[in-house]
Amino acid sequence: MNDNGKKRLGARIRQARLDAGISQKELACRVGLTQGVISTVEHGVSTIDAPKLPMWATALGKPVMYFYLGEGLETVEQRAMAVLGMFPPDRFEFVLQMLENMALTMQQESEAQG
């Protein structure tokens, strides 16, 4: 993630924490880190690994997608990876088949209308 992405995510984390009415120390306890780590994330110095974002979202009382709202294409790909990371590995094939079926249905509907 580039520096701008880190800063945007950090700002979202900070806003979610303030919305929840908790301190950096309380958030640190909820996610099992130190207050210093929370501070570096909020200031965009460091970031959160996508697989850990659901834990942060739960701790902050926000849906995972809250942290990606209003982002560009690069982040859309990151969002997709974050969402896929929420599924157990043994369900990936099932999820991919569902997505493929949805895409094919949308394509057929589009072709039928055009």
C-alpha cells in the first residue's frame, strides 16, 4: 500500500475509533497490539494486513467495507482480496463459482438488452 493509501486507511481507523468512543489504548487491547502500533496506523506510518482487517472492523464496530469507501481501482482489488480473505480457504472454490455464475448471468442479461 502506498503512503496515501496508508494515510487514508489510518484516517478511517481513527474516525472509526472516535465514532466508537474508545481510546487508542482500548483499541489496542481489543486487537491485541500496543497503543504505539495503533498510533502509527492512525498516522499512516504503518498499515494493517488485509487478513487482519476484519478483526479491526469488529473491534471498531464497523463493516470491513467502511475502511475502503471512496477508494480507487487499486483499492477495489484490495477490497476484493480482503473480502475473499474473510472466507475459509476450503470455501474459496464455492465462492468463486458463485461469482462466476453471477458474472455470466449479468453478461447474458446485458447482451439480451443490447
